[in-house]
Amino acid sequence: MVQHFFSLGNDRIADRYIHLHPEVDPQTVRDVLAHTTKYFRWGGADLFPATTDDGVRRIIVIETNSCPSGQKSMPFGDDALEQSGYRTLLERTFVPMLKRRRLPKGGLAVLYDKNEMETSGYAAMLAEITGESVWFVPCFQNDDDLPVRFVEGVLEIRTPDGDWVPIRAAFRYVTQRPWSRIPSLTRTAILNPVVVCLSGGRNKLMAAKAYDFYNAELQSTGLMIRTPETIWDVSKNEVPLWVQRMGGIAVVKDPYSNAGQGVYTLTNERELDNFMQLDFRFDRFIVQSLVGNSGWSSQTQQGRFYHLGTMPDRRKAIYVADLRMMIGVGPDGTYPVAIYARRARKPLTSALDATTTSSWDMLGTNLSVKNEDGSWSSQSERLMLMDSRDFNQLGIGLDDLIEGYLQTVMSVAAIDKMAQQLTTQKGAFRRRLFASLNPDPAFVNDICA
């Protein structure tokens, strides 16, 4: 089924979606899938398959990631094509960037700060496609001697011999506060430029605003990005008030964290008290409605959403699972690249036990674990691949994949529109506008020049 979805193409996907949704404007659906973004050309959305009080199934966007992981977790569509989505993404999205006229002279590089296995795959594939040597460069936060620097907007990397080499184009998998060491916009072509992360690709606060602006633009078309109800620009002292407003059940997020860090599911006073005792680097949070079980979910103006969850196992246990949809954008529009799913640590219960139950164990699906020394590991035992064994456990079908794809495409387009708003015609970052949209001085000061 997943192979069939990847073979459909945007025209057939649009036709199917229009057939199932007579309320949408057909041309808008086709335009959205054919749209070529300016900055955000490689993204992945984390999606929750959910249902409403009335049993209406929805695919909900939880967050959208710039420079997402997932390639190494995608089975080959054809066992003979071992290059799989690595080649697809690089050929259809990265290589066209090399044809720009004003690129500086220099080599090619892949920058990374985690996920070395997957990122080295990109480096090897890029070398094979271009026939050039490709520098594979670590770019860790808190590294006092970074092997990268920017000179008049041109990325330079330090070789093992200590020489500095200019780079004309770079593939970036730098996900931890990338704005602290990479400028928002550069003369070196970077996939994706850091302005995408600031505009919502790694900034949940700005993403929520980008979705809202884009939904307003789509209002008359019948299309919309579906997200949990989101309250932005919330100070820490205000959090209990918003949690109470959602019925005592909510999710609080550090807008600038990723890989499952900085997300707090609050379902009782104990979890709220634990959150309030924490210290944070920045001053603003977002509060979202929580998608839970039919017996407990946040109360919102749109009603309540519940997790579909996995199919019951032999012990009749149902687990929360999300779906990661990775897409690329090329000269001909958007295309799917990879899909995987992740399940929570513990099964979903019909009732909450405030004394013993950790809601995060039932609701948190991210696999990344940050170790005490700052390194990262992954709980891959909770990974659900798109093979026949795991996919059947998800209980979703082809139309759910199409819905998830369209939601991902729209969320990427929304963040790209925000990135364009934050960029002048001369290609400079509009720092003052960003500071007004993201009123968190501590965060704005973290952005390198």
C-alpha cells in the first residue's frame, strides 16, 4: 500500500482527495501540490491519526521539522535500489540548487550535529551523484572550536590539515539551536537555510502563527492545516491558567526544542507542579490541547480529539502512534520521500491514575533520548517501519496517507511563506519583524548575526 501511495503522483493524489472532499476547491488542491517553495524544500511533519466525539477521522499536524530524520528507517521500494530516498531527495531538490548563477566558488559539504548514520548516507550519495568529494562536517552546539565559519556569507570548513575551504552548497542536518552558529541566510546555498528553522521548522511558536496566517489565506477554499488548539506567547506564570481553561489537561512546549525534548503532557496537579519547578533557558511557551483517550482529552472550542492508536495486540493493549511524513520540494512541486511511525512506551489507558501513571509514557512517541553527556541515543524498538508487519498494526489506509501528505505539504508551505515575510527583497533577515512576532528577547539574542 505504501509503495502504491509513492507511485501515485500529485495529479492522482489530487483527484482522489477532491473526490472524497467535495467541499474543497479543486484548483486550490492542485495548486498546493504543484507549489514550489522558496526556502523550505525538505521537511517532515509529525502527524496524529485521531477521531472526534462524532467518530470523524482526522489527521492532525503536531509539528513540522526542517531537515527531518527518517531516511534510514524507510524500506527500499525496490530491493535493487539501495540508494532509495537518499538519491531521490538529492537529485530532485539539492542538485537543482547547484545550478544557481550566483553561488560562490567552492566545494560541497554535509553538516550534522546528530544522526551520523543517516547523514553519512547523504554525504556518500551526494559524492556519487556529483562525482565530487563531499566534506562531512560535525557542527555540534557548545563546541568552542567549530570546524565551520562564515566569511561574508560564504561557508568555510576547516580541513584535518587546518586549512579553511570555501563551500558553494551544503546539505544541513544541524537541528539543535542551528541559529546559534549558522546565519539565517547565506551566500552558500544551504538545504534548508536557517531562516526556515526560525520561521517554524524548529520554532513551534512561529509555526503556530504561520499555520494560522496560511489557514486564513485558505479560508474560502475548504482546505486547512489541522492542528490542536494552540495558545502562543505564554509566560511560565500563565501556564496553569491555560491548562485550567482546557479542562486541566494540556500540552506545554518549549517552542525551540526538538527531538521530543521540551514537551510536557500535563494531566494532573502533580505533573503541573513538576513543570512549574523547572528552569528554562527562554521566556515563552506554547500551550496546546492534548489528544488523549475517549475518557480524557483536552476540552477545546472544536470539541475533543482522541488517538486512533494501534490495533490491539494479543494483550488487548492499544498504543499511541504518530506518523512522520517526509517530503521534498523540487522545480516540479512537492513529492513524498519517506514515511515511518513511532509508538509510545506504554499502552493507552481508558482512565488516568494521577498517583502512578506518567502521561508522557503513554503519549510521547519520539525515539530520541538525550544522554547525560549531551550525546544522543534512540529507542529504536518503538520504531514502526512501513513494512507489512508494522504497517498493519497502525490501522490506517491509503486515504489516511493522502490526507497526511496534503497536511504536510500545507504545513511546509505555511512556514515557507513566513520565511519569505521575514526576508527582505535584498535577501536580508528582518530581525526587528521577527522580534515582534517572537517576543522573547532571550531567544532573539541567541540568533547569530
